[in-house]
Amino acid sequence: MKSDIVVIGSNMIDLITYVDRMPVEGETIEAPEFEMGFGGKGANQAVAASRLGSAVSMISMVGQDAFGQQQLANFKENNIDITGVGVGTKNSGAAPIFVDKSSDNRILIIKGANNELTPAVLDQHLDIIKGAKLIVLQQEIPLETNYHAIDLANEFNIPVLLNPAPANDDLDLDHVTKVDFFTPNETELATLTELPTGNLAEIKIAAKKLVAMGVKNVIVTLGSKGVLWVSDKTDQIIDSIKVKAVDTTGAGDSFIGAFAHFYTDDEDIPTALHNANRYAAITVTKRGTQKSYPTLENFKKEIETIES
């Protein structure tokens, strides 16, 4: 199967606890609700793009446990090609998530089988990689696998989007400069550039440093303030859509997946960013991660209601 978007990355089972407040050290409190769902930054981004109508292939590793079988079934249900999804020797990845009343979240990740997504695995799926219009990467898999993916993409002249989340102090700038789209938040941008990002002026300086080093497009996600797009020709804010947030878990991934869809569907960068902002805004009005991601038809209906 030839896919427009190839996501090389993680999958997790989300273990979501909704709390009235976060416990302090040594404290046990009762939580009113608990849910399980499908997550992982790579899987989330793949599902968002697929639900919008893109042809998506996933290269990932699941565990031999029941969670792994559930992940495979979920990929199939979301029309994602799983030719590149292997079964590892470790348990599947998991992510305990805590969401408070203000919709803020705290997340732990246990990578599990995701750590078995090695560079050698990518070499088994070169036919999938070669057929892509865009390769999407995150940082819940080994860094050396991302580096190999970037090198392969450069060899095959395929653009790469690297979402540097979660932040990693060991990320190699030499490989970052080889990607076409680098999509950090303020914290991740500060970690990589070692520059302050406390206000918009500082964020622009840090982003322009990366552009000067070779990154074609730096897209800094700013939460409710939208995104900053910096290239060698522009720096502009793409405003967010104002909504009442219920749960922000997975919103950044929905933005990345939506941008990948709209960009490979031949929209220009600012239009794709605008539509990705709109898509992410809808997801935060609902609970959960992937289950909050609408199809293209539902996205059009819901955004029309919000913007009318």
C-alpha cells in the first residue's frame, strides 16, 4: 500500500485519571473518573491524519500482550496500513495521564515495545518509506531511529516533519537541520537552542537560529495563542480558535496529524496551519485523546458551529 503520510513512531495505551486536584507528595485522594484509550504520539498523529482522509502507514512496534493486539485492531479500524507494525518482546507502551478540573494534564510514559523500533526495523520497510509524500517523527522512540529515518528521507528526497516531544536534551542539532518542518513548543525550543523563550520576541530569536542553521520551517506551538511559523522568508502568528477546553490531552498530536493531512493535500503552509489549529481546537472540547479526533465530515460540521 502506498501512503501519502508515513508516521514512524510510538503507540501507547492511555490510562486517564480525571482528578479534582493533583495530590501532593505522600497524599492519597479519591479520583472521580478513570478511562482507558488509545494513544502514543505517533499513533495519535496517524489517526488524526487518517480520519481526515489521508492514506497513512504506521511504522511502529507493539507488545505481545493484550494491549498490543488492541493497538493493531485500532489501527485497522482507523484505516491505517499496519504492514510496518511489528510485535516486540516487551510489553506495550503505556501512558498514565492525570487531568485536573482546569483541563491541564500531567503525563508519564512507559515506552515498552516502542524502544524496540530500531534503525534496522526501518530498513525492513524501505518500500513504505520511499512512497511517502511526508514522513512524520516524534521522540517516544529511540533517537537513533529518528536520525536514520531523517537520513533515509533525505536520500529519497522526502520531506520530514519532526515533532520534538517529549523534549530530549540529547537531540542532535545536525539532524534537526535536515528536516523540513520542526514543530516544538516553547519549552522544547528552549531545550534545543539553549535560548530563553519567555516571550514572543525571544521565541522568534530562538526559532530564527534554527532556520539560519538549515531548518526550512520552524513551527512553534503556543497553545491558546496559536502557532508561530518562521522560515527564511517569514515569521508570522497563525491564530488559534477560541473554545472552552475540557481536556487538552493529545491536542498537540491532533494538530500535527491535521497539518500533515492538509499539507500533503496540497494546501500551502499558512492555510494548512490555520486548518490544523481549527482541528486541534475541536479536540480539546471533548475528553480523551484519539476518541476526540473528528472525521473530516464531522470536523466541517463542528467548526462551522463554533465559527458561526
